[in-house]
Amino acid sequence: DRHGHARPQAPRPPPQTGPWPGSCRFWQTAARRPPWSGTRPGGCSRPPPHAHPPAGGPAAVQWMPPTPAAVAGASPGRIARCQHAPVQGCALTATGVIVIGGGIAGLTAAALLAKQGLPVTLLEAHHQPGGCAGTFRRGPWTFDVGATQVAGLEPGGSHARLLQHLGLPLPEAEILDPGCVVDLGDGSEPIPLWHDPERWSEERRRQFPGSDAFWRLCELIHRSNWGFAGRDPVVTPRSLWDLRQLLSALRPITVASGLLTGLTMADLLGLCGCGDDPRLRRFLDLQLKLYSQEPADRTAALYGATVLQMAQAPLGLWHLHGSMQVLSDQLVQAIENQGGRVLMRHRVTGLEPTDEGWRVVVDSPSGRDQIHTAADLICSLPPQ
């Protein structure tokens, strides 16, 4: 045992043979679902494990293979079996690319791949797509939860370009002016984020006197990063073409802004002499939590400075008519129009790299484990 003392063990039964091999240390029960291990893909010949001996002495758990009838009526994950045993009743689907996560990022990736003619399967654990831009219904009403605004619908914007590329119309939407109104909760005047840049500049000078240097630096980073993104760089180059695409998108200002890598928005406040302004810090914390879900001292400077200017022209924040679900539904339509599949209530429980690509274990709506295989995999889940 863990104290170094020997414990008597009951004799182990011989390993099972046939379609129900004996188990190993990865023995699986309803309360324990260890990560998939493919070290013995054909099944494990090790004997079944034994229970911890009770106070009265050792006790062995005699394992009997479940009957075919029991297997047919229950998920393999709900019966005691070897983790290395073949999954019974699984669905093997050979697809070109599997996308995990049905938020806006995952839907966009799947739609673009399907548009290029690749076989795509998107797996989403929830009952509807959208991720943090989801909705719920009460009677005839639809309510947004999480994201309530969308950016990039202006001419040349990210979503406008995407939908044009996919052959879909722009959703009905209206520009928000102000983009939002921030109440600091301290009894002071709320802060409107005006769409007109000049009006917003005047507002922030009035609300945060002495902060001009900070906002000028943020605007410089904003213009640099949006210009870089608009030139379609491949930020993770894997070929010479990718590298050329990346280098062609770089400008001197882009390289210079790289010096700020590793700094946070709180660091920018300190560099610009605004670190002692509690109202400005409170405003930034509230705004950044909308975009990065983190306060200023945990939001990267290059990211935070870029998104803080999104409410102002030539960009802008938009309200979709019919709820945020409209955008998700359009992307689902684009995937399915090109022959892709979108599977709701399919929760991924295991990933295994193989010689041919990836093996994905999925908990399906029927309660049975499924296995999907693909040459490539895109995981669009939150980093948490």
C-alpha cells in the first residue's frame, strides 16, 4: 500500500477472451472516465482490477462481461469495461476536418473549409450553435445571452467580407450610437461610447482629464493591428506561401508594436502616467471584461488597445434584428449548403492522434459513445 506494507491479494481470475477482453489500470466505470489511450487499440489482455479490501479483509471484484442485450441498451461509458476495449456500437465517420466547438469562431472555420470543398463535421455539446453569442426563448420572445452586439458588418469589415465570400446576405442590423453606456457604479455620470470619433474624443477628455497620451497610444496600436489583420496574414505559417503572406502584411509600425508584447493594459496606463486614475482604471476593467473576460491587469496591451476603439467609425458595434442567433444560423446554413455537417449535443470526451490524423471520442445524444476520425482537427474551445 502507500505506506510500503504488503497487503494480501485475492487470486485474480484469468483474462477474458473474445470481444470482451480483460481490463487494465484504465478500467472504466460510470464514475471514472479516464482519457482515451490507444496503447492497446485491439483490446487489453490484462486481468480485471480488484476493489480496495474492506476492514474485514481483502475482497476481489469478480468481473463478468456484459451481455449483448445490456450493451444494446446502455452507453459503453455506463458499463464497467476496459478503457482499451473496442467501443461497442460506435459510429465511425471518416471526414476531412473535425471542428470542435460551435461558437462563432468554430462556425466560421467550418464554413470556410466547407466552402473550399473539404468534408467538415462540426461537433457542439450544446443544443444550439453560437457559443457565448447564444440565445434563449420565452414564449414568442428571444433573448441574447452573453454577446449582445456584433462588429464587422461595416463595408470591408470582417463579417461583411466573410458573408460575401460565403454568398450570404448581410443580416438586418443597425449601428449603435452610442455603442454602449458605462455606469461605473460610483454615483458619477455614465460614460457613453459615441460612434463619431471626434465626439468620443471630447467625451473621454471630459470624463478622464489628463489621459490623452494613453488614448493616443491605444489609437496607434488599434490602427496598426487592424491594418495588419486587413491584409490577411497567416500568423502561424506552415509553408513558404504562408510565410510570404505573413511578411507581405507586415509594416514597420507592426514590427514596432511587437515591443509591447508581454505588457498588459494596466502597464500601458502606467507608461502614460495614468496609473493613478481610479475612474479610468474602473472604466477599462468593465470594458475589457466584455472582450477578454479579464480586467486591465490581465488583458494583453496589444489586444486591449485594439478592441477599445471598436465602437468608433469607420468600425462600429451593431444590433442584429432577430437576436444574435441570426448570425449563427447563417453560418450553419453556409456549412450545410456546402455538404458539411453540424452535430448538436455531441460532447467531445477524448482526443487521440493517430497515424492518419485524429480519433475523436464523442458522447452522443443517444447516450452511446461515438468515434469520429479525421485527417485534421480544429479545436475552437475556450482556453479555460
